[in-house]
Amino acid sequence: MSLPTLAAFRLPVQHTRCTVLDMSRHVTIRLDEEFHERLKARAAALGTTVTALITEVTERELDEDRKNFLSGIEEFADHWSYFQQRFGN
């Protein structure tokens, strides 16, 4: 068969169903213009997107290990004068 004859045949199309187990969800939030501009500027300065920045900050806020670490720092700060007296600068 010549090439023009082959072009007339349609390629078989296989229809499959795709299940995505780790599908992301869309969330809509309302921001005032000034805040949105600041958010876009921060994302651009970090070389990322607004979505990625919001996701990163939210994940960090929900991280229980981070919360435990920060509470430990607060406790340490409360007793800083003792450490300075006991161990020096």
C-alpha cells in the first residue's frame, strides 16, 4: 500500500478508565487585591507559584512534629536565663 492509502485508515482508539488515587482537591479562597499582590510577589521571589506557596505554608502549619519542635523552643526560651547562668554564653 502506498502512504496516501494508509492515511485513510483510522487508528484504533482504546478507551480506558483511569482511577487516580492521589487526586488533589480544588479550594477557593477570597483574598483582597493588596494581599493577593503581596502573595504573588512572594511566590515570584521564591521562584514558585501562589498555589505551591499556599500548599507549603499550610502543610507546615499542620505538621505535628513542627508544632512539637516549636513548643520545645518556647520552653527552652523560658529557661534561657538558667542556661546562661549554668553554662555561660
